[in-house]
Amino acid sequence: MSAPLRASTATGHHAIIVAALMATYMEAVNISLPNAALPHIQGTLSMGNDEVGWVFTAYLVAGAAVMPMARWLAGRYGRKTVYQVALAVFVVGLILTTLATTSLQFVFARIVQGAASGTFAPLSLATLLDVLPQPRHARITLAWSVCIVLGISSGASIGGWLSEYHGWRSIFYFSLPIAAFISLTVALFLPEKRVEQNPRFDFCGLATLSVGMIGLQMVLDRGERLEWFASAEIWAEAAASVLGFYLFIVHVMTADVHFLNKALFKDRNFILSAIMFFAVGFVLLPTLALTSPMLEELLEYPVDTAGYMTLARGVTLVGTVALMGFVPARIDNRLFIVGGMAAVIYANSLMLGYSPAMDQRLVVAATLLQGTGLGMLLPSLGKVAFSALDPKFRPEGTALLSLSRVYGSTIGIAVVQIFFYNNTQAMHLALVKNLTPFRAAAHVAGSIGKSDLAALNGMITQQAAVVAVIGQFKILMLAMLIVSPLVFFLHKPRPAT
């Protein structure tokens, strides 16, 4: 930590710490804030069912594309300047979401939000590590991680309550006072900091990786609507994705310097942890994206009640992450990875027992258990990933692990949306193939009218949707089962100091 930064923050470093943690929370909470409010947003903006996933993926993909540039931008233009510009752009995105009248405008606003928020987490962590002395780095890093999981976990409950009593647009006003406090604190107390010799940033590597990721995301998000490869657009997006990933792999293998150091790909524990982080992301947000709509639309719980029911996972997730910070260094973290995966897999198996006849206890029990498992996995995987990695590669490693988790969530949301609507249609066809006025009349006294038949069809559609949702929980469980054997290929971590 430089002496000028230490002196200039003598009176305001507490405010800076609070502001940095709040910025991290604000970035995370805006991922899941719209979750419980989706029925209201869909109704107002005439958003199709296949467009719902864009509410999440637009924000996440935009943030994932900008995140790797955060350190370079701070070194080139100054951390304080980048922080303030990102906050201003984020506020513009918040305002645009409240003004949106079409689904396209809303998704564009979420892209603006996500792009700005991509700088918050890495710059906040860098600021915290600069402000505080070395002995406190472990604790503040834990607090930073807790803010991330707290934001993701609490967003649905906050959004559900606000949308129920104040309208869905109020969920985006929620972040305005937080952004104002952060901006004022940064302006008053955070000194400017630039790197005298900022390394050249690998825009080619980032561009090819971004093209690959965004192309694949567009294929998954748009494929169902455009009948997949019957559309020229899907062919173009698929080709762009394949070309982007191919050029990125070639670039990594041939270039001497790129934004992801080659040393990261030579460490077995780090690579395997990154793959498992992807699986954790694949389960983390899609479970939330499935549970709230199921409770609200299919089981007809009030929006605020659905938000409170999903809060159980957040409580155990945050609590377990915090407790993991006090685990003695001599304990092998691979044990917690095994335990966390077992808890998540078992929790998802409980979700396969969801039905319209269940009460709240099954949902709460399953989400509590899943939150505990995810809370064990996130910090344990992080410790194992960096156990044998040179400390100088930790900033890049942290960025890659975050990118892996975020992109896992975007892919997971897209996949469950695809299978949900396909399975709903297939199950509906299977249930109604024998539903005709004549066959129905044979089992009831008198005749059955068209209105009664329509009501019966609505009930069958609801049943088909419930079965389809349960099928998606099976996909999430299988994703965790597939990566679970990787634990046995991890080297035993060296005890941390």
C-alpha cells in the first residue's frame, strides 16, 4: 500500500470501506432483484415467456465482458475516475429500466447496468486491499465475498416486497441512494491512483472470448423463438461463437502475453476449481430463476411470500460463507468441497418432489440445504484454486473464477429456459391428447361446454408447467453430479498462512 494513499485516507478510510462493500453488494443484488417481480414486468412490457431469461443474461453477460478490463482501465485512467464514471453509467441504466415501455428497451437498459457494474467488484476489492493493512486482508476479502452472496441471495426477497407494494419499477430505485452514497464517498475520500507503466491490455484476447461467449448466449436465448437452425440469424450467431472461441484458443496458445496468464492454465487445482465454479454458477442463479416463478405463477403464492420463502437459501448461504472464514487452515478444504456438493445434490433431489399439493416446508428445507452446500463450496473452491498458485497471479485468477461463475449462471439460465418450454409443450400434448368434448362428456353427467373445457385445459397447462419445472431441477442436479468426480483429481492444498 502506498504512503500517499495511507495518509490521504486517515480520516475517511472507514467510509471508503463501507462504500466499497456497498458497491459490491449493489452489483450483486441487481442480478436477482427482478426475479420475484418477473410477472409484473412481463405484464407491463408484454414480454414473452422465452424473453424472461434476458432479464438476467443481459446484465450478467455485459458485466462479464467488462470485468477483465477493470484493472487496466483503473491503471490507465485512474481508479477514482473509472469508479465515478461507472457509477454514473450504472445510474443511467437504472433510470432507463424504469422508463422502459418495451422488452427491447428494458433489455438494453439491463445491458447498460451490467456493463457498468462489471467494474464494481474488482475495483472495490482492490480499494479494500489498498486501504487496509496486510494482516486484515483475509478478513476483508471474506467480507467482500459475503457481500456478493448476500446481494445475490437477498435480491429476490427485496424485489418481491417492493414490487408487490410499490410497483416493479421501485426495485430499481432501491439502488439509487446506495449509488449516491458511494459516489459522494469516492469523491470526498478516495485519492486518485494510476499505474505509471500500465501494461498493454490484450484487447484481441478479450474480444475473441467475448464474441465466443456472447454468440453462444444469443444462440441459446434466441434459438427457441427462431426455430433454431432454420433461421439464418442462429447460423450467423453460432458461426461467430465457434470462430470467437477458436481464435481465443489459438491466441492463448501462441501469444506471449494475454489478459489471462498462461500460468493459470498450468495449475491443475486452479483449472479444476474454475470448472467447478462454472457448475456452481450453473446451479446458483437458475435455481432462483426457477423457484420464484414456480411459486408465484404455478402455485399462486403472493409475490412477497415467494420472496420470503426463497430467502431461506440466502440466510444459510451467507451464514455458511461467513463461518467458512473461521475454518482452521490445517483442515483439508477438499472435504468441504465433497460435503458441499453432496448437500447441493441432495437438495436438488428434494426439489424433484415439488408438487402443487406441497406446503412451504419442503421448499424451505430444500433451499436451506442448498444454501448450506453452496456456502461451503464457494470459499472452499477459492482456497483450493489458489493453494499452489503464485500470489502475483491472484488478481487474474480471481477475475477468471468470477467470470466462470457468472458465465455458468448465464448458460444455466438459458438452458433451463429452453428445456422448460420444450418440456411444458411436450407434457401438455401428452396430457390433452385424449381431451375432447365427447370423451369428457362420457365421464360426467350431462354435456361439457367450451368454457368448461377451456378451464380444464388451463388446469392441464398448469400441471404440465409444474412437471417441466421439476425436470429443470433434475438438470441442475445432473450438472453438479457430472463435475463432482473432479474433486478426486485435486492435489491436497498446502496449509494457508
